[in-house]
Amino acid sequence: MSCMMLATLGYLSPPQPTFRSHRSPPPLLSGATTSEYDVVVIGAGVGGLSAAAVCAASGLKVCVCESHDAPGGAAHSWTTKGFTFESGPSLYAGLSPDRSPNPLKHVYQIIGEEPEWLTYDRWGTYLPEGDLLHDAVGAADFYEKLKACGGPDAAEQWERLMARVTPLGEAIFQLPSAAVRADLGAAITMGKYAGALAGVVLKGGGDKLNAPFATLLEEERITDPFIRNWLDMICFLLQERDSSVCLDFPVGGTESIIGALVRGVTKHRGCELMLNTHVDELLFGEGGGRCTGVRLKGGRTLRATKAVVSNADLWTTRKLVGEAAAPALAAELDQRIGRLERCESFLHLHVGLEASGLPTSPSETFPAQWAVVSDWEAGVDAPRNMVLVSLPSLLDPSLAPEGHHVLHAYVPATEPYSEWGGLNRNSAEYRAKKAEAAEVLWRAVERQIPDVRERATVTMVGTPLTHERFLRRDAGTYGPFLRATDGQLPGPKFSACDGLLCCGDSTFPGIGMPAVAASGMLAAHSILSVRQHLQNLDTLKLPPK
């Protein structure tokens, strides 16, 4: 985790049925064999939809191709027996305030669409040191944690760290990621925020923005074990901003986050989202020097006059590039992939449960989300060492039938795919392994709801193979494993090929929705003119100075 990633991303982190159930190919597929757009986007994840919506808002004709029958990628939702289940994140911040540094908020401001937000201020953590900590967002409650769990000088160490990072964070919040583009025009768009950039440098952050956060901890002599362990968890999960941030939840669940992005595309004439639409290969001009479009499964061709944007992971994007069609691009992708490791995958437990006797709204003693950490020494990224649990129906009762709750527990990108690869999903061995793996998730839920198994009316367990199958994630991965010491990220463009950009994984520092939304804006603004980019920046509302 770099200092810039910790400081800049504000992520802790009504249903739209019109796009939920396109089971048959959309009518467009039965027409002419070739269609033309300005931009074709592969994948309707948050990054791809952000890129598409920003392009559409600037007047480009955009088509988004999604293999799944629902948009959202790793943040998609589905309904079973009246329960709305979510595959992705459940903790959000920096989205309800009108002025925010959150890149996803900036996408919404550019496209003029946004969900309705609920706000709350607590989540829970079961730590190895003891029972549930009832965590209010911000600094005040953390001082209480320090008294209970830290060493004799923990409070002094924390104050020293905050004195170092707070001015830097305040300056960075005035420098939006939306200003970045992948060409020389960045000198103009970033120049719009020259004062903020100068502030970052003057406050001692110029050389620390992409440095490992551990370096800053060492410089400030932060040695208290509880502080270091807590920051490891925060950096891994939440990336909270400051003491004024509340937690946000979209009315209608994560589907509403995706629905707003979809509306940002489809409300514009000539722009569309095509579900159940699998891209088989990228198309190139003579010599492979320019990407000209895509060929869909079944043979249909979509031409892109300005660019193709791939929101697929890097390994999947490589599979779309024919060696003979674009040899230089294939080699560049192989080189990028060769420098990366994959993050691990997920275990998921989705439960619909009978709620009699349980709270109907979150409280200090019964939060809507909680984390369970088993062992600090193992590290927060050790397999099955940390579990996150979300009970979103405590925040929005419409997500479950009356008298019930809906629950999602998961290990956050720490489950080794190697434990699952090659198993037959229909075999008794696989079913037994799923049941065994789910135990760590059940136990995390039971810390708060001891009789959850008796209450369960719907139960679904997901593994890395589930993640691979339904989200088309290569080897079930969450994405590339990136270290701050790995150097500059390659960004959205390729030196060997014009007209192709990537967004999502491996193109922008950070994790979760803020990072992929920022990557989508980066891709879009690298297509748009500087004038269009500046017009978009004029719509942003940044935190007060």
C-alpha cells in the first residue's frame, strides 16, 4: 500500500430490473453482420461502465459488451426466493457527500446519475485480542482502541503519524484522479490543479506518493504492534479517509451503483449495453498496429472508430489477441503479464435467513458489517485468516423478504486457486471440499448470530471455481498483485498498438470501486479531447480546502 493510495481513495468499501434478465441475445445480434461505434467496451464491470458512461456523456456512440446476463462484474447482484444477493463489496464511503475525493463520486457527477444513499457510522471487528470492537468511523473511537489494545506510547505514536499524513491527505484531496490522462494533454488537465500539486510537494509528499506506506511508518518510528496490525487491515480492506467520513450504502444495494452507471450509458442516443454478448477476439488493421473493433461469438463484428476499451483482466485480454494478427501487442501483453503475480481468489457464503428476534436496524452491539481476524502473526492476507461479513438488509430491508435478512460472508482475495484448480464441480470431492471450506465463513457469522445455520432458508457457497466461471476471472483471481515497489503501473495504453486501452485491474493504483472507477475515467479521458476532459472536470465538486 502506497501513501498516495491510502490518502486518496475514500473507500471503506431502487433496484434496476430493466437490465437484470436479458437471457436471449439482444435484437442487435440478429441484424447486419457489422455495426459501427466510436467506442466498444469489453466488460460491464465498474471500470468498463465508468469508461463507457464518461465517453457517452461527451457525445460518443458507445457499445458495452458483457458476457454475463447482468452487468456489474465482480459487483453484480442476483435475486433468489426474494433475497437480493451481491457478489462483491459491501463497505462504501465518500459517496453520499456532495463534495468528495472518491473517484466513483466524480464519475457520477460527470454523467449526471447517482443512487440514493443511506448513511451510518459503525462497523464491527472481532480481533485476536478479544471480543467485538464497535468501530465508529474516524479518529475518536480509535483512541479508545489504543487504550485497550496498544502499548504505553501507542497514542503518542498515532498522533505523530497523523501529524505527518493529515496535511498530505488534505492536499491530495484537491488533486482528483479524474484529471489524469495518458497523453501530453495531462499537462493541461493536471495543470488545472497546479496549486494542489504544489501543496503536495510543499507538504513533503512529492517523493512519497507511490512509496510503500511502510517506509513512512519507519520514518515516523511507528512500532506499536496494534497500530501496525490495524493499519495492515485498514489498508487491505477499507482505505478510510478522515474523521468526518461516514459509511454509505446505496438504496437497493450494489445493484443501484451499477444501475446508475448503466443509465449513464443507455440514456444517450446510439449507446447501448449488450448482455449475453461474448467477445471472441480483438480485430486489428494491417500489421496489427491499430485495434479496429471486436468479433463476437457467432461471428458478428463491432467496429470502433476511436477505441476499444477492455475491462477484462489482463490475462483474459491477452487471450483476445491473435499472435499473427498483432504480434507486437501480443509480445507487450506477455511482457506485462510476466511482471505480475495474480492475487488469490475468494470463498463466498450467501445466506437468506429467518430474522425473528434479530435486530431490524444496525446498532453499536449489532453492526451491519463485521470483520473477523484470527491471527495477527499470520498476516491479514493469509488464507482464511480474515473473513468479512455483511448483513445489508439491516440497512435496506427491501433486500430480503419480510421477516428475513440476507447475508454475505467472504474471504477477501486470500483463497489459493491452486487448492481448487482441476476439480470437477459436479464431483463428491468438490462438494465435500466446499462444505469444509465454508466452515470458516459460518464460524465468522456465528460470532454475531450463533444460530445462523438453524435460521438459514437459502444457502449458497462460492469457491474460486465459482468466481472463475461466473465472473470470467482468469484462475478466479481478484486481479494482479501489485506492490508499491514494483514501479510505475503501465496505464491504459499500449506502445505497440493504437486504439486499444485497458481499464480496471493493473491500470490504476489501489483496490476496490474507487480505483476501478478512476481507471475507467483515465481510459475515457485518454480518448476524449482535452477540451472535453476539461468540461468534465468542471462538473466535479471537491472537498473544501
